[in-house]
Amino acid sequence: MYRSHSCGELRESHINKEITLSGWVQKTRDKGFVVWIDIRDRYGITQLIFDEERTSKALIEQARSLGREFVIQVKGTVIERASKNTNIPTGNIEVLVQELKVLNQSVTPPFTIEDETDGGEDIRMKYRYLDIRRNPVKSNLIFRSKVAMEVRKYLAEAEFIEVETPYLIKSTPEGARDFVVPSRMNEGQFYALPQSPQTFKQLLMVGGMDKYFQIVKCFRDEDLRADRQPEFTQIDCEMAFVEQEDILNTFEGLTKYLLKEIKGIDITSFPRMTFDDAMAKYGNDKPDIRFGMEFGELNAVAQNKEFNVFNTAELVVGIAIPGAASYTRKEIDKLVDWVRRPQVGAKGMVYVKCNEDGTYKSSVDKFYDQEDLANWAKATGAKAGDLICVLSGDTLATRTQLSALRMEMAERLGLRDPDEFAPLWVIDFPLLELDEETGNYHAMHHPFTSPKPGQLELLDTNPGAVKANAYDLVLNGNEIGGGSIRIHDKETQATMFKHLGFSEEEAKAQFGFLMDAFQYGAPPHGGIAFGLDRLVSILGGQETIRDFIAFPKNNSGRDVMIDAPAAIDDEQLQELSLKLNIKS
């Protein structure tokens, strides 16, 4: 038996008991006549004591020879600690060691294994197995496990069945690039790794499984950022004989359950907002509603004056930043510089200070009088002491730019409290998006999304006006889940493929298996997929999903620990019938 107890469980109730511990050496403190060693495992830290009065000289010398991260086993007696440490649960006791065994030695680690480490991100990613020993990373992984367990518990009680779907599938156009896998046994042919189990879960509904879920890896070959990885995990769900309301109610329930069980928070309000309203009020389809600063459109009160910048703009829109009228001209100039950055892309910014005495001071005073500016304040909901920031230009670009400014100011003002949770359903998305370059439409979600009831005929006359029977669940400004009611009959699916530019032959080649399945009594069905990585990071009060993934990739999609991706040798290439054509 390597241990009778963990390093985190001993308390005063264990005093005078003989115990065995195993773990890693956290640190050593040598006072000459006494040596203290902290031993650590997943569960915590316990202090070991070796002193000249009660410990043999040989054992003390052995203790002094231990280095950081040595793996050791000790046997001894739990005693009361003379100088107690209230910062750790085991701080009232220590172990007087009688036996010490080195289970494995360690070279000096490249960074200190402590909560506040001296290791930068690159070195910690390279030695991720050491980083996992640190409490912040370890705690994140334990937290992720807890969330996944609660998800399974809720869905199992709701009679969902967990079904595994294949990883080696057929490449299909779903929006992002596929990762492809050559088949040795089928020369010149390739599998793709799934971007999602979309078609398989629909086939499970055809198969009568009724309620399906899976916590599943998905793969997309796309550019990375802090909240994106080439491989990620979904809580993938599908239900048969349901309408949109059934899906929303079921997964509101899951979200409420997780917030209660994981965070101890009762959430009763799940407001719903159309896509059009979300774009008009917040400039994006996943708004953070923990704070205000809703957009105020100013075309009616700012155009047709002598300020040509606004007169020629498709949209003039502003937000009121609370308490920012006290900003100096230098501080406002920095805001103007911020929105002009290439990442935001605005050409400039107009501002209005709402003074405490009810007057207004603007950067465009020569064009607008006090009455005009009062109308701006009314449109943006600005109060005395606020600063109105106004952008103008093409509608979509301007909304995107102002949304970025809104989020930046909320961050600066401390309005994005990680301990506050504000869920929101965004509904009534456009079914199709127009590609400005090609003039063709593509599916905003995926080609299996059903139009809203009664709107199918619009596909022939006004495809851009058709709304999707789709929904996204947003939490604190992040999309944590999205789904739709699916098309479940062959004719409607064929119509959708036609409007997406597929010929009959192309649709049959890509999705013939699904179309064939629809001939055999496909039930009405719909579903949703939650991004587990993102959900866990938000519940954990952090922004970056990488912090909650055991072995993440870096921003170049590389695993620097195992050095992947990597070249394969010529023999493997030949076996797979592959020939490289790499341009230097």
C-alpha cells in the first residue's frame, strides 16, 4: 500500500495515528536541528517534520538529500503542529516521519510548481504534464470533470441515451475546412474528421432513438484564437417529435441545473431576443446583457445637417458610457485611437459629454446645437455625467465596430463580473447569408436547418428574408450553444440544396445517405450542441478555453509538448499512396 491517506485529508482527528503518505516534494525548509518538507498530491499538501530529538541522523540526512518534485513515500505519526498554518486545510497537523522511501527522483523542473509560477506560457505548454501539477490547472481539469458529470446526470434523468458516432467519416461542406485522413486500404481516398456529428444524430432520430446525447470531440481546420482550438468538445443533443419550444425548455433546464449545481446560483430569467434586435441593440448576435450601453440609432436626429460624414453614412449609431463625461480630452483621444486600430477599423469617432448641469459639449458643436445633442442623449439613454460615443458608416461594419467599443468599455469599467450570469436565447436567425463576392447564398447555420413555419415559399422569391428555425444560447457575451429544428423530409431538403447551389448530382454525392434515410419515415426532430470547453471556462470565471483543456494546442495549432503536427517518413507516404508537393 503506497498510502493510507491522501496529502489533503489529515486533520486533528488523526493525531497519534500511524499513516502512510505518497506524493511529490513541494519544498524543503532546513533549520539545522529540524527539517520540514511539504509533500503534495492531487488532494493537497501535508507538512512532514524531521527533528534531531525524535528522528535519526540518517533519516534527517536522507530528507536533506531530497530535491523538488522527488516522488516519495513516508510512514509516520500525525502530531499537532506547533506553528499552525490557517491557509491550508491540513495546517493544524504535521507528520513526524519514521520511514522515508524515494520512489523516483526528479531533475530540477523548468519552472516552479506553484500557483504563482515563474514559467511563461510557452514553457508551461511544452511541459504541460508539469503544469497540470499546479493547483490552477489541476483545479480547472477537476472542475471540467464535474461539469461533464452533471451534464450526463441531467440528460440521463431526462431519458437521453448516450450514443457514440464515428470519427472517420466522409468530407462534407459544413462551413469550415475538414481535417482529412488518408485510407491505406482504399487507395487515393480519404476520411474526414467530423466538424460535428450532425448527420449521424439526424440518422439516430430516423432510427427511433428519440433522445440522443454525446460528449464528443469535433474537428475544424480553421484559424485559432483564445477561445478556439482545432479539436474541441461538444455536448451534442438531438430530440425527435419536438418543436423549437421543446428544445428551448429542455436546455434552459440544463443551464439552470448547471448554474445551481456548479455555482449555487438560481437563474429564473432566460430572455429571448431576435437576431435582428440583437444586431440593432448590441451589434452582434451574442450580446452580453450583464450591463447596458444599448445602441441608439441616430440617423433621424443626426443626418440632414451640415455634417457630411453623417449625411453620407448608411448608419449613425452611438452608446452612452456611464460616468465617462469626466474623461479628459487626452483620454477621449485615446478612445478615438482605439477604435481606429486595424482590429476595429473605424475611421473616427464623434463624442458628446453630458455635463452635470444639463448642457452638452461635443466634438461637432459647430454642426449641432444643444437641442440636437439632447435628442442624441435621448436616443442613447444618456444621463448627466455620461459620455456618448458615436460611429458611422456601413451598417454591418459600424455595428461591429461599436460592439467592440462597448465590450472594451465594459471591461475597463468592471461591468463584466465573472460571478454574474446572464443567459439569453437569440432566435429567428436568417436562414441564408449572401456571399458578397460570389453573389451566392450559403447556410448561416448548416444546410439541414429548417425555415420558420410558413416561410419555405420565400426561398424562391426573397431568399434573404427567410428566417431559420434556429436558436443560440448566449451566456455572458459568449455563444455556449446553438441548434435548430431540422428539415426532415426529402423534398424540402432537396429544395434547400438547390438554393445553396448544389446540383442534384452534387447533393446526392454529398448527402445521398441522408436523403435516402428521409424516405423511411423520418420524424420531426431538432437539437442543439453546447461548446463544453467554452461553457466550462465561463462557469469557471475565465475567458480562455485553453485553461480548461488538459493538452491544448497553441495559436498555431501545434502541440509543442509532443511536437505535433510532424512529418511522416517516406515509407508511410508510400504506403498511403501520398506524394508531397510543398512549395518552398
